[in-house]
Amino acid sequence: MRIDVVTIFPAFFDILDVSLLGKARGAGLLDVRIHDLRSHTHDRHRTVDDSPYGGGAGMVMKPEPWGDVLDEIAGAADTGIRPTIIFPSPAGEVFTQATARELSTRNHLVFGCGRYEGIDERVFAYAATLGEVRLVSLGDYVLNGGEVASMAMIEAIGRLVPGVVGNPESLVEESHEDGLLEYPSYTKPSSWRGYEVPDVLLSGHHGRVAQWRRDQQIERTRLRRPDLLSDQI
Ligand code: 6GU
């Protein structure tokens, strides 16, 4: 999978070199490229923002550097397909495991990280001539920009790309894959500082273990995320 990221803070993405995603990058499973939006400015101050038409607080990202960098990515990518262009935004559709699954099947993703009060709206219209545009939010809170949100989405999507996670079976029993929260896990020792591992897990009864885990999933979901249960019916 090819992933291009446009940002004014490339350093946010240095951590892509570590852990599982770093390995996937090294193995050629994920081809991630970071683009500094300021390289696509032409003035001495490398200006990427300006005051909003109509007035108001804050600054808006100018369209010209965005147009240039998107042309470079969509024109030079040479993947033969139109990319999916994701703009992280608290005003977007909410990103879920289903979104991650869907996007993990794409050949080419572009993440456009906005800062300040946002990006000139015309950039989204222009981007839609180059690929499929998605405005996507992590949830109902506000971050300073799209960088941290993009990192979260790249990790959630990247780990679903075949080969990135060594044991694909570890992906199916996770929270949100079956609409429920994950069951609790334990390892040795069976007694630790007065806390015990539930007896059923030491019983060797696969059927009873499976039933207990299912019950735990439902109970945890009822307590912590009742909204997920009502989504199921
Ligand atoms: Cl995707 N961007 C920003 N700036 N804030 C957010 C977000 C995204 N998702 C939740 N808050």
C-alpha cells in the first residue's frame, strides 16, 4: 500500500520508523512518503496560511501549496489508480474499525494534515478531481491539527494490510471486530500480589473458556459502551 502524507510538521511522522509499522515499511508492505507542504510555497517566508475571508478568528491554509503538492502526488504516484484522499477533520465522518477495514483495501491513500482553523474549502473540491475525498474525524474532541489523527489512522489501517501483523488470527478477536469489547487476558503467574486468575481459565475446558470470554465481552460492553449494544439490534 502506498501512503502519502502532507504536513507542515514532518517530524510528527518520524515514529513511523519504529515498531510494527517500521518493520512493514522496511519489508516494502507499506510505502509511506512524507511531504512538507512548505516546500510547495514560493515566497521568502514560506507562507501556508492567511486570514479568513469574511473575518473571524484564526488563520486558514492557503489553497495554492495544497494544489501543487496534490498534483505532484496524484500525478507522479503512477499507481494507475485514483488515490483516496483523507483530510483529518473534527467536522468529518467518524473513523471506526469498519472505516479502517475499508481503507486497508485501497492501493493508495493520501493524508492531508490541516492546521490552524482549517484548509480553504476549494482544496477539497479540487482534490475530488484527483481521487475520492474523505473528511474523517477520530471522535468528538478537538486536536491542534491532523498530524496525530493521521498517525492513528495510518496505524489502524496499516496493521490490517496483509502481512503487516505476523499472526492474522490475532486481528479477529480484538475489540470492535465483532462489535463488542475484547475479553480480559491473563498470563503467568496464576497468583500475583493477592490477585488470582479466574479459575475457568485454568480449567482446560475450551467450551467453558469460550462461554466465559463471550459473557465477559457482553458484560464489559454493557458497562462501558452500551451504545455498541444498541447498534447491534
Ligand atoms: Cl481528524 N482532526 C482534528 N484537528 N481534531 C480532531 C480530529 C481530527 N478528530 C478528532 N479531533
